[in-house]
Amino acid sequence: SNAQPMNVAVIGTGYVGLGTAALLAHIGHTVTGIDISEEKIAMLQRAEVPIHEPGLDDLLASVQSRLTWTTRYDAVASADVVFICVGTPPGPDGTPDLQYVVSAAASIAPHLNGHTQVIVNKSTVPIGTGDYVTRLLEEHSVTFSAERHAVVSNPEFLREGTALHDSLYPDRIVLGGTPEAVAHMTRLYAPLIEQTFVAPASAPRPEAYTRPAVVKTTLQSAEMIKYAANAFLALKISFANEIAGLSERVGADIEEVMTGIGMDTRIGSRFLNAGLGWGGSCFGKDTQGLISAGREHNYDMPILQAAVTVNYRQRQDVLQKLIRQLRTLKGKRIGMLGMAFKPDTDDLRDAPAHDLIERLHALGATVVAHDPVAMPRASREWAHLTYQEAGSIEEAFDRADAVIVATEWTDYRTLDWNALTPRMRRPLIIDARNIIRDPIDAQVEQIGRDAPTADPIT
Ligand code: UGA
């Protein structure tokens, strides 16, 4: 096979950049990770990982000899492939802010030289950005040549919390660009495509897994695939939530309904969990990104609009359930289990718990919030919110008029509920992630179904 080690530069050391650097070093390449943040680079040089991602620290440590961290762009000169993995945060109007992509391209350009170099967009960028980056490189480089330098779109599909597994054993690798540039990328990814690397201890190869499909497309199609994939997943979640709302009203059970439809292989059983809806840095931004792209071209995207509306309505509906039970929230003490937007991450971006805490406080409640991992981050990033930190899970229950499950952490799935509910002033659990499977000594409200309560408390 073509498993020649290459030199790679990875610009940006966020989730995508760190994952990409770890993956490429693990499959045998020499990687230089570049970031403008002196602080992040200093941490990485001390072998500290700035984000919480299971197994990532071990993987990075095991490939240390092939990894260099720096704030300088010089390594671009000897790189065969340069990955742009910088952030594209939503701007004020919801469209991605490209300033970091632009400055990365401008910083890369002066270091391009005589040998073939592919510049890869791995950040999620609006459709058309690949061509835009090509123009930026041309503008800022005297050595840029269309024969030797090409931009490829290689979108990332990893999930936070399972990033290692997702990048080592992907369903597909999407490569958009000219045939030559795409061929260069298949050489880089050969050990991944052929699965010839040794699986790391922290992410064993799943038994059923063989190898990823390689999808070769135009630049624009690859850029669109990234958005369309996230938008479709967002759509599935909102669909499940909409059906859950009606199930509740007609006496159907959303879990049974989704199991029943998911067994149709055309539909698929995953991403149909009703609950508090999606959060995180991707689904909100990418659905909005597509809607904005539509607007730019005078083209309505009513399906996506509706998916967004349903998602944020879900957060209000959960509060309505609470208000229906407590009548008023004034002076009430509410325990919140979970702050991160999903389990196994400390990421708080667009987390449903944020909106719940904000609304509960506005309505006069005292919120006592707990998270197994995200509390320190919340005390920094959610300083604008008023809530108390629960020093332990027990504290979230102490004298509470209700406890809301906002994130389905394993710690909460395995709680001994009956040992905790006696601490409450009123044993009411709003289980907004449907994690309670057996009857407990409390009134339980779930999403889209009657909770498994044997003895409803009246
Ligand atoms: C998502 C995609 O799953 C990745 O494929 C993609 O690469 C990534 O965005 C990205 O664009 O960077 P991520 O945001 O890490 O990954 O999180 P997911 O695990 O997909 O969960 C997204 C949200 O959907 C979470 O808030 C989760 O609670 C919610 N969700 C998920 C549901 O409410 N129901 C479900 O059935 C599944």
C-alpha cells in the first residue's frame, strides 16, 4: 500500500484540530500542531490537554515523539498537507464568522513552496469557502501555483465524547476537490482507509467494523455534505420531539413509537431520542448556516426552520411541565442534574440547562445545579447566570421542590433515586431525558410518555 509517512501541519488546537493531530500521528505521520494561543500551546507542550475528551490525553501521550506544538507557522513550509481546523463561531446574524479561517490562510500562504501541498478545510465552513481560501492563498503567496497547491474539503463528523472512536473508525471519509488533490489525501489516509494501524488501547476497533467508505466529490459537494449531515440529524431529533409532544397528549409512548419506526432500515433507529432537544456548538450553528445560505440565494428552507423552532420550544415545554405541577416557581428550590449539553463532555455551548437556569431564576426559583464534569467551566462561562453550585448530587436534592434531569450522564442513570428523594421537600422529578426506567418513590414526569411510576403521589 501507499503508507508513506508525511509531514502534516494542523492549524487550530480545538476539538477538531487536536483529534486530527492525534489521529494523523497515530497512523504514522509527523505532525506539527499550530495555534495562535500561547496559553494553549504552552499547555500542550507540558502534555496537558486543554479539553475534556475521553482517551485523548492517552492517545496524544503515546504519539508524543511525532508531535510538535508551536505558535509559529514555519512548519507549513515542509508540510505535505496543511489542515485548517480553526473555529468558525456563529456571528451576530447566525452565519459563521470566518475571521480565523481568513487569518489562518493568510498565515499559511507565505510558507507555501515548491513541492505539492494540499491545504485542507476541516473546519465547518460555508459552501464556497474552499474557493475563497484558494483566492486568499493566491493573494498572500508569491509561490502559490494551481499545479502544486490545491484546497480540499474534508469535513469532520466526530462527536464530542466519542471523538477517538469516530475519527479512527469512521463510516466514511469525504474528500472534495480536484482528482490530484484527492489522490494526495487518499495517500495520507491510506492507513486509516485500509485500517492497517494498531488500534489504541483507549479506542479498540469495534468487532463489526471493517473499513470506511471513501466519498470523492467536488469541493462544493463536500462542503454541503457536512451541513446536510448535521441538519438531517437535527431534523431527526426535532421530529422525535414533535411526535413526543403529540404522544403525550394521545397516550402513546414515544420510546415504543420510535423503536417501532426505527426498525425500518430506511429510517434507522439512531438519533430518535426525544428529550430536551439538541444543544452543542454544531447543530444550532449548522442548521442556521444552511438557512442563512438559503436566504442569501432567496430560497426558503421551511423544513429546517421548523426543526429549529421545535428544538427551542422543547426547552419551554419542559418548564411548562414543572409549572403545571408547582403552579408558581416563586421561592421554589429546583435541583438541576446536568449542565453540559450532553454527557461525557464539559462543553456548555447552547446547553439546554443554560436556558432552563436562566428562565427558572427569572421566574423566582432558586436553582441548585450539578454536573459531574462541567461545574468548573460553568462557573467561568455562566457567570452571568444566577444559580448555586451543588457540592454533591445529594445537595441538588436537599429541600428541593423538584429536580430536573437536563443531561443523561451515566452517574444519573445509575442513581439510587429512593435514597435521594426523601431529601426533597416535594418528591417531583422532571426527567427531561427519559432516563428513569423503573418506578421510584416520587412523581416523575417524562417526555412523550407516562413515567414508570407505580404509586402516583397525589
Ligand atoms: C454533532 C454530530 O453528531 C457530529 O457528527 C458532527 O461532527 C458534530 O456535530 C460537528 O459538526 O462537529 P456533537 O455536537 O458532538 O456532534 O453531538 P451529538 O452527539 O451529535 O449530539 C448533539 C445533540 O443532540 C446533543 O445535545 C444531544 O443531547 C442531542 N440528541 C442526540 C438528542 O436530543 N437526541 C438524540 O437522539 C441524539
